[in-house]
Amino acid sequence: MIAQVAGEIVDGCEDQALIIVDEENRILYSNQFALSLASSD
Amino acid sequence: MGGRGRLAAEGGSDIRGLPLEDVFPWLDLKEEQIEKIEVNDNKNRILTLKGKIKKHHINGKHYTSIILTDITELTKLKAKYKQTNCIKQKYEQALESLFEGVIITDSEGKIIYVNKAQEELDNVTKDDVYNKKATEVFNLDKESSVLMQALITKKEVPERHQYYINMVGHAVNIVTYGYPLTVNGKVVGAVAICRDTTKAKELAEMVLDYYDTRSNGQIIKPSAEKAKTRDNLYTFKDLIGNNAAFKEAIRWAQVSAETDSSVLIYGLTGTGKELFAQSVHSHSNRKNGPFIGINCAALPESLLESILFGTVKGAFTGAIDRPGLFEQANGGTLFLDELNSMPLGLQAKLLRVLQDGTIRRVGGTQDISVDVRIISSLNTDPNEAVNKKVLRQDLFYRLAVVSIRIPPLKERRDDIPMLTSFFIGKHNRKLKKSVKDISPEVMQCFLNYHWPGNVRELEHVIECAMVVIGDGSYITLDHLPHYLIECYAQQQDEHDEVNQLVILDADFRKQTHHNNRKKTNYILKHKIDSTERDLIVKILSETQGNVSRTARILGISRQSLQYRLKKYNINRTNLTTVT
């Protein structure tokens, strides 16, 4: 729910990346800009 | 295919659930701040990021949020700003080191920069004047301020004389000029360059006072080498030389002395133009009148104008009623030295004076008749000066009724022995010495040298040698300036090599074919160099690097040895050669 709200706010942002992870450090949410930074390795 | 390409292509929805360290391995969640990291994005651009990491505890569950901000452009801008600031500081340092004052304003005429010289000129600090209107600071109006004129006209404002009282009440005389500053064709400010002429003005006043007090006597310009009064101006007897071209110049000068025509004397620096001018005056009908000389290159236009034509009270602030040199030379001769340095604007005024026979003081309304003969000089060829537009053609015709060319010393080498004897005699009297002559080697050196400073240079070289000679009777190469020795040694070197090659070449010619000879000559030259170098190293080793002893043993002068040490890169301290 929180991730959804945050996503709506920052999803189109072109100079800020938002990533949210749970307690096991698994990704719950990342916006488009964060995705462009994701490693391919 | 790697994860990033795939993830990007599929909109990123499938990275949900993946471990953070697999997708963003460069993120360290132990830190709260990410100061500055560089990361490649999916288009392979290097981005600079900074960020924050926050822990959240919601409904009994733990989450972590990471916010990263792209500061790539900001970082580039910062670097650019730093670089620009560095350049700005360099320019400011350069401006601060100038002797001339510099004032820069914005487009509204508010001062945004003054350099150190300007601070000293006006006795103010930068803080006193920054952001203030130039017109207020200098108590000027829009017309008289070169900065405002540059802003209004958007053109360069030519040199002008300004007099003002600075903020601490001191009178300041400056010569100033201004330029508009433009960026992309738009005027964004103006700069004024100011030269302090307060001291020059005071000096000019002293010169005029000096002339004033001696208005009945013979006067020459104070900068002349030998202060002469009515009875000891130079005459034709002081012109030393038997060279045909030089004697022809004297003949023309003698003819011109019998007339009242304007005379133009031209010749390179140090050839004796002023001696000729004084001699013409001394033998003319004006010999009982004053002889006044002024160097046109020494003073700025506005000051030169005041000195030549005089001023009336109120012409500009501080101006007083004072006759100029034209009035003071009335009935005599005015010598305008280095006329080609006189600004063209003033040349036009001079032409009017010559045509009308009257002058008008600066700021005056009355025309004053003057009877003055003009002798002028140029340190360049007159036609060249006219072509280069440093001399008005109409003025040239007016002044060159008689024109006399003084040949440079290199064109009258045959006069060198006579001039040498004359200068030795002159400086024997002056320095109380008893020098008899110069050595044959020195004479050879004198005859070979090109003498860019002409007779004046020859005299200075002899005077210098007579100062360092001590009690000796003959000037040798050891007493000459280093530059002259080096030039001589180089010529000797070439001469020796040519001689040796010619002698040996004659033998080779008998034996070898013409085509082989050039090659042989080259080898021979190399061999001579090598032998000479080895011999010098050998003798230097024997004398433990003592240059004087080595030179004596080799039978050459110390200077000649120094030249060869340099030529062969011989280091006398460890006696190795660098090849």
C-alpha cells in the first residue's frame, strides 16, 4: 500500500530513484529511474 | 542476456522479489547516507548519484527505503564553475599586477572591479567604490566619463586627458581610454584603462619652467646627453667621419643651415640626428635665438599638445597661463625628435601651425604669431612612415623641404677606427684615464659587428671597456661585453673553418672527384670540431678546469674559450661533454 502511494508520487521522476525493500532486502518497489540503474551483471 | 537489459525492456516489474544485492550490488544498506557514487545506467552513461537510506517499522514489519538523486549535471556545473573561477582568479591576478589602473563597470555604469594600481591612484579600496556609479566616484558627468561614453556609444573611447580630485582630496592627472565590453553582441559593461600622468605633468611643468627662466638663452632639451649652453651647442666640427655617404649628409646639412627651410633628418637610432639638428642651428641665421628640442615619443598626446602650444587658465582644471615651446622658440629653432611617434591628431594641428605661422594655446581663443624654424627627425625611412600611416603625407612634404639621411654605422665601417680614437680621447678626459688604443683583435671585432645601436652603441661599448680596464693601456677582448665577444667568436669560428677547408680542399681537389669533395668537406669539418673539443677537454683536465689558464695555453681569449665550452657542451666541473 505504502509502496503504491510512493510509486504514484515518484514513478515519473527523472532524477530521483526510489527503491523499497523488505526486511530480507528483497525488492518491493522500484520506480522507472531506479530500474534504469539496475545492474545487468 | 544480462539482467539489466532484460529488466529495462520489461518495465522493471519483474525485479520485485529479487534480492537488492543482485540488482543494485553497489548499494550498501549499512550506511544512512550515500555521499557520491558513480553508476552506469542502462544507456551506458555515467551518472553521479547521492542518496539517503531510511529504515521504517510499520505494522510490525521492517522496510528500508532508498532514495537516490541524480547530481550528474550539478557536479558538472560545479566543476565548470570551479574552472571558470580559477580562470577569473588568473585574470584578476594579471590585472592586479598592471602598473596602469583598470576600472570595470556593469551595463549601468556601476563599478564592479578596480585593480590595485587604480586603488593606489585614487587612494581608495575596492569596497569604497564597488557598486557605486563611476560618475559619482570620479565626480564626472556622462560626457566626460570614458566609461559612460563607452557604454553609451558602444565604441572605443580614444585616449583623453582627465584631471580630477580623488576621494581623499588629491589632484590626479590621468590619461585614460575606454572600451565597451560585449557578450554575444550585447554591451554588458565597460572598461577604462588609466595611466597616471601626475608625475609626468609635474615634470612637464618643470620643463616649461626651465624654458621660461632661460627664455633669452640657447636652450636644448634636458634629455640631451651633453648639457650645452649658448656657446656649446654641437657644430659640424663635432660630426666625426670621412665616409662618403656621411660626408654627403654633412654637406646637405651645411647647405640647409644657410637657408630657413624646414629640415627632416632621418636615420636609425644612435646615428646622431640631434647632433646634426644642433649643428644646422649653430650655423644658421637663427644661431643667436633659442634651440629647443622635444622628444615626441616621451609624452602622451594631451600633454605634448599643452607643452607645444601652451595653455590658458581654465583650459582644464589646474591649467594656468603658460607659453608653449613654439612661443619660447620664437626667433630660433624647434627640434621635434622622433616625429613619427607624434599622434596623427597632433600632426594635423602641427601642420596648421606651419601653414598659418600662428599657434593657439590649449583652451585659448587668440592666435599668436610665431617665427620658428622646424627641424624634425624620424628613426625610420620617411616613405615607410607615410605608408605605415605614422606620418601624415602632407606634413612630411611640409617638413622635408630638405631631407638628410644619416647612414647607419654598418654602412660606414671605414669610420670605425676614427670614431674609436675620438671616443677613447673623449672618455680618457672624462674618466681621467690614459687608454692608448684597442687591440687588433678588438678592431677586427668592431669591424665585423653589425652595430644595431650605431655610433651611440660604439661609444657605450668603448666607455664600458674603459671603465673595466683598470690601469691598462689597451682595450682587449676581455674588456668587451659578452654579447659582442660571442658574436665575434662565432664569426671567427666560421672564418677559421672556411680557411682550413679552403687550404685542405686545394689538396683534395687534386686527388678527388668534384662530387666527393662536398662529402669530404663535411667529414673534415666534423673532424676539426672533434679535435678542437678533445683538445679543450684535455687542457681543461690538466688545469683542473681553470678557464683562464686553459685559454692562455690554447692561445685564445677567455671569452672565446667560454664560447667554445658552450658550443661543445663541455662541463668544466666534471669535464664531460654532452653530445
